[in-house]
Amino acid sequence: MAGPSLGYLPCYAHYSQTMGPAGWSLSTNDWSAYVTEQWQFKKHLTLSAALRWEHEELPPPIKRLTNPELPGTAQLPNLGDEWGPRASLAWAVAGKHWPVLRAGYGMYFGRTQNATIETVLTHTGSLKGDLNFFLRPTDNMNGGAAPPFPYVFAGEPLNVVAPGAVSFAPKYKNPEVHQAVVAIEEELPAHVQVTASALLSLGRRLPTSIDTNIDPTVNPGTITFAVVDGNNSGPIKSPLVNVPFYAAWPFAACPAGAALNLAGQCGRLNPNYQQLTNVESRANSTYEAAMLRVSRYGRKGLTVHAHYTYSHAMDWNPNESTLVAGSDVLDPEEFSLEYGTSDLDVRHAGGAILEWTSPWHRKGMAGKFVNAWMLSTVGSYRSGKPFTMRTAGSLATCVPPGDFCMPVSPGSGTVTGGTAIAGLEPGINGAGGDNRIYYTDENNVFHDIGRNTYRYPATWKADLRLGKKIEMGKLRELELLAESFNLFNHQNVTELETTGYVIGTGSTTGLPTLNFMTGLKPNTTAFGQPLNVNATNFYRPREFEFGVRMRF
């Protein structure tokens, strides 16, 4: 923490803890039916059509947990009936060298996961359910503030902070996906088959979470940051930047009639709660791809499968997990800022499988050594996955006199000195969610660094297997294997530093700061530098494996 009078406080930006009963149980019913029909016309054209009906029944609210102050906790949405049509065709001319044309379309539905449903049913703000608390080290200074790391609360700190709650939006629906593919297949000489495909996937009504407990009459205000960049290597080139700021404002800054919490601060529509998170069906996605595949089957012992895919995926930042942990969005008032490159965007992907088996069958003793050899290899390549530059830390409440404060002002866009406030959440704008970077420079020009504007290095690996089968008679067979995974021991980056700027608390005489991660200071890592390599089940350091297998 900044400031000498805060030095004894826990050294973290914020603290969150959920407390409640040890376990919950719930059940959902899923109903579905499927009908399909296929027609064939003169052996040249085949058509098929299908229809799938689905219905997910959500459990009723838990009566003892419903909160009369929050009507959304008393009912869950009716997801309704979901009808998914599918259709496909295949066209070819028998006996001629025309390619085979295939096309298909399908409409599919996701389901609302039970983990999400449980969160909505139990995080109602009721004292009988699960209570989630968000604290900063300086919250409730006189009452002891947040616990020092690594301790947690033994009981509910009801006299410290208000809890949060989660609910479904009234018009919430299950996710919907439209998929289409067109492919041309051609058989070439030497038993080579080539397939070219175009693919499209449109995601609609994908889930996202937004904090709705923000008072628009006072939020957002404006905060000015001073940019600290030791070697001018960061993307922010302005010395000062202005950022919309969502805060719990002190009484002196609150307009008449604004709702006040127990500390006399405004900023929440309902001051009895922190985040009132709405799970909404609001995000969309688009995936477009072209794929080329080449196959050659078993000609003289050699089988080859190779493919290359170029794709592009964009979306509005849907929640890709079953967890609901507050707001997902950067700015609750500007949902358009969520549009960008998808987390799942992989522009280039390719792979190949080669398998060779010895085609000869020698007899006698020589055959036992030269027959039944197998050599196979698998190689894969992927261009780097995208990642987002984010901020770390938050601006904590200060308690004058003597402590560091933030020079900010709500609504007006001006800067005043020594106002003691705190963001509603961590992050550059005090709104939590996706802690990305956006700002207005000294020339009043808006900048949005955006989602997934950076890339990991490309990844590739090659595996190899050598095998020999030995016939032992009476239907018995011995197989010897030697394998290598990641044969060339290529270092695939599996984790890197995504924090670009660390927030520094301001004072009555100085602005809060955005400190770029240059890696120049001891015990720090520069933005974009690798933190781990080959640290997943798929990407591992080079390994050798030897095996013996008996079949009988």
C-alpha cells in the first residue's frame, strides 16, 4: 500500500470471500426428441432433413433464500422450447470425374449449466444463502479492515460490507448456434483424396454477466492517471490519461437524492448490496474458416493425412466458463467495447499424420527380422493464440488526514485535489470485469487497446513411433515400441505475462499512476515475456517411451 500510515495493512489490492452452507443440491430436467428423413434421387443426389426439439426445465427458486428486496431472486426464466432444424445434401455423378459436393446446415442449442444455476439460486443476498464479500485493505478501518494474508474470515463480516447477489435477466435464454459447411471432394490418381471446405459458425444469445447496481446519476466520473514508463515501450504514449471511473463517491460529491450507504457514500442504486450481477443472453460470436485436407490410404504401406485451416473468430466477450464472479464487461455503460478478436481465434492451424508399414513378407529366419515394421509420425502447428493486455491492482479508499487520496471528481470530467473515494471494483476504471485499458489522451482523443490485440508465439511439435511385431505362433504376437513425444524439444510458450500496467495510488498532491511492466525493476517480469513453457498435457518437454505389448 502507498503512504506511510497504511504500511501495516495487508499487501493486496482487494479480497473476496464467499461464505454459506457447506453444500447445495439441485436437479434439472432435459427433454429432447429428434426426427430425420433421407431421400436419394437417381443415385446422384442425396438429401436429408432433420428437426430436434429440446427443453430444459430449471428448478424453482429456493423459497427460504428468496430475497424480497431483489425481485429477480424469486423466479427463474422460462427457457421455452428450442427447435433446431438441420439439412444436408451430397451430389455426385457416378462413373464420371466430377467432384463430390457436400453442404449442410444445422441449428444447435447450448444449455444453462447447473453450476450457474446453483450460483443464481444461492447468491441471493439472503443471510441464509451464500454471501460473497468484496473488501479492500482500507475498508472499515475502525472495524479492523480486511484480514491479513493468508487469513480468511471465520464468520460473516456483516458490519463491514454489504454482500452481492446474482440473478438471471428476465429474458435470458439458452445459447444458440448456427453452423454451415460446404465441401468439395475429389479423388486424384494414386489414391489421393482432396477436400476443400468452407465453414461458418454463428453464436447467438451467448451468456455474459453485468453489474446492474450502478447509479447512472453519479457514475461514471473521471480519473486522471500519470503514466510511468521507464523506456517508453508501452502502448500509452501520453503522459496523462483520463479514464471513466465508477466509484463510491463521498457525501460531498453526491447529488441531492442519491442513495447513500452506511458510510455516507453514493454510487450504488441499492446501497444495501455490492454487485447485483445479471446473467444476460447478450453476446454474439462469428467464426469463419477455410480448410484443405489431403489423404492417401495405405498405398504400398504408406498412409498420409494432412490438413491446413485458416480461420477467424470475433465475439462480444461471452463468459466461457460456468462461474459467475461479478461483471464480465470492461465498461457497464459501453457494451460495444466488448467486440473484438475471440479468445478462441487461431488464424493458422495445420497437421499431418504419416504411417508406413513394411509392405514385404519375407519367409524364413530373415522374415522374423525384416517383416512387420511400422514407422509413424504426428506433427502439428498452430499460430499463437490471442491474449489481452490488462491492468493489475486497484485504488483503495484513503482516510484523511495524512493518507494518500485520489484527485478525481464525479461526472464533471475535471480534476480536484484530495478527494477520498474508492472504485466499486478493482481495475483501471473501478468497474472490475475485464480489466483492459482504454483512455482519452491530453488531446481528448479516445484510445482502446482492445481485446486480444496481442499474440502468443506459434506452437508446434512432432511425435515419432517405431514399432516391430514378432509372430510367436498359436495366435500370439509380441510388439516392441519406441516412442518420442516433442521429438525436437521445441519450447512452446504456455503462459506469459499479460499484465501491462500496475495501478499506483495517488495522493493529495500527485496523480495516481499507471506503471508499465518493463521488467527493469528487480523481481518483475516485462509484459509479454514467457512465464512457462511446455507446461500442459498437450505441450510437454521431450520424452522417450519404450514398451512391450503381448497379444494372445
